[in-house]
Amino acid sequence: MATTTIQVEEKTRRELFRIVSELEREKGRRVTYDEAIMVLIERAKLRNAARARFGSLYGTLGPDSGGWVELGALRRGERARLERIAEASR
């Protein structure tokens, strides 16, 4: 396996170290910087895929902020209605 050296700002190095530490706590073992970077890449891929899926579901709203506001209001209303139904059934 070939390795290489990359240059990063000190702030970036600190953040990467923080992520490595979190992963080590989660996994209960040592984690390399390479593993941490791969985890970040995979998370970004998953997030992008989720955004694409969300966009395909709600793509017709596009950048229409009024449409998004209305959708949010409808969801809040539906959530409140379902909570009232659940409360009444107790």
C-alpha cells in the first residue's frame, strides 16, 4: 500500500484528530487518519444520496420558498392532528 503526505491547516488537523478520537470511542480500537477520512467520505456520499432522493420526492417545489413554508405548515398541522388523535385514543 502506497502512502502519501498531505498538507492541511492546523484547524483541519485538530478537527480530523477530534473525529479520529470519536471513532476510536465508538469502535473501541485505534483508528487511523485514513480510516477517519474514508468514514467522512462515506458519510458525505450517504448525505448526497439522501439529498438526491429528497429532491426527487419534493423536486417540484424547487427553490420556491413559499412552497417550502406551506409544506412545513402542512406538516406541523398534520403532526398536531395525529397527536390529538393519539391523545384521544388513550
